[in-house]
Amino acid sequence: MEALIQTGLAQLGQAGHIPENAPALLARYGALLLEKNKVMNLTAITQPEDVATLHMLDCAALLNCADFAHKTLIDVGTGAGFPGLPLKILVPSLEVTLLDSLNKRVDWLHETAAALGLGGVRAVHRRAEEAGQDPEFRERFDFAAARAVADLRLLCELCLPFVKVGGCFLAMKGTDSDGELDAALPAMQTLGAQMERCFDYDIPHTEVAHRVILIRKISKSSEKYPRRWSKIQKSPL
């Protein structure tokens, strides 16, 4: 995994911009993930080379669309820690909050961050729509990120309330997301944001292309958002 990650980071133009030990740490993270995945469902990707590319390098591509140095990021619905933990490994000054609704995953993320020697990481067991109404988290972050399969309209309501005015929501999607993006434009406006740009990229060592949608927060979100999850699902913005 380490060699694949190292050459892939070079293809992404990140060689020389990341810590020297980052490829080894990412590979170690991948090994811990695959080991835990034997007893707990963390990922459907089970081959080491696919973990290196489709997880680690996919997340690393975010480095080409934003400057994370000395910033704060909340990873909403983080699952096994993507993209928050790879970004933390690649940009050590980034303060990362990993938010997930399943306590078992949160416990594993705590253990993994400790095993990798990472400071400035906290894993939080909360539902996004509840945390988004909590003053401890609301509009406190330079970035929110989501690598989720949910519709972008839903993700905007869950994620934008975490973002400071001037900050960004980074939605990781497929390159076929044009229709989804168009449908989400009213939701962005309602939540005090606007679409800034799409960043399409090829994952090194694969034939897979993905997209990051950058959504800029330009004003505070109304306090009525996010709503209860049932409401969000039933009546997307």
C-alpha cells in the first residue's frame, strides 16, 4: 500500500508538500482498517491496493482544491474516517472532528488516531442534525466534508450549518452529479451558501474519476436548519 500511495501522491502533485512519513502512516491506517473490518463492517473495499487508491488517494485529492493548513474541519458521517483522517495525516496542522452516529465506529476512530500518534483529532458520537443545532459545533468550522451517498440537497442541510461564514462545504461526489447539483442550488441559497466550483479528478492508479463540489458559505444559516432527519428526508430543501 505504501508504494502505491507514495507514487499516487506524486501524481496528484503533492510530493514535497506533505510530511515524509505520510505514505507510511496512510498505509498503516489502511492495514488497521482491513484488520478491524474482519470483525466490524467498516468498508466494502477489502483489497489493500483498492484501500490505497479508492480510499487514501481519493481523499488526498482534496488537497488540490483547498488549503487545509491551520484550519478546522468536521467530517460529517465519517464512517471509517474518510476523508478526515487521511487529511489529518497529510496536513498535520489541520484540526479534525470526526462525526458519526454509530458509537462502535467512533470508538474505533479514537483507537486508530491514538495508534497512529495523531493529535488534534476528536471523534464525536452524534447525529449530524442534532450536532448542527449545538452551539459547540454550529458555524465553528472552516470546512465541512462529506463523502456520503446521500442526495446533495440533504447533505447541504446537514453540513452547511457547521461551516463558518466564509468557509466551505466540500461534497465528494461522482462526475455524473450535474443533475443532483442543479437540484441542490435552491438548498444552498436557503442555507446561506453558493456553489463555487466543481473539481473533477482521476484517482491515481485507477480508471475512476470523482468530483469535489465546493460550496461557499456567504451568510449565516437560519436557526431552523438543520431540521429533524425525518423532515429533511420527507421534504428536501
